[in-house]
Amino acid sequence: MAIFLVVAGIFFFFAATVGFLRFPDFYTRMHATGKGDTFGLLLSLLGLSIYNMLENPPGTWGVQTVKVLSIASSVPCQPDSHSRAAPLRF
């Protein structure tokens, strides 16, 4: 299960990179990278957390949960803030 989640996360990172290279304008590129990076990072961290839970004592589970929750709450805000600032730059 853990390996499947990490591989799925790598797939989303790869898909976000392809979307960034292939989409025509700034806003669609931001959408591709924002969604792909968020899902890729969450799936990868979730897979690594499951693997870590199997190898380490239960005291480290809370640290992994805090990491996943903090990233899940902050990463989707990045493309939104960049897309709002784009008209100010150009």
C-alpha cells in the first residue's frame, strides 16, 4: 500500500510537470502545477508515513500526521496567491 501511494504521488508530480510544459498560458499552468503538486505531495507523504509507521514506534505517528495536515492546508494556497498577483506583474 505504501509503495502504491508513493508511486501514485510520483505520477502526479510527473503529470503536473507535463501540464506545466504543455499548457499555453500562465493560469492553466498554475492550475496544473497546483493540483498535481498538492496531490503528489500528499500521496507521497501518506505513503512514506504508512511505511514509517510500520518501521518505527507509535510515538512518531503524530509527527507524520502534523506534516501531512500542514502541507494539505498550505500547498493549495500557493497557486491561488500567484494567480492573483499575476495581473499586478504584467
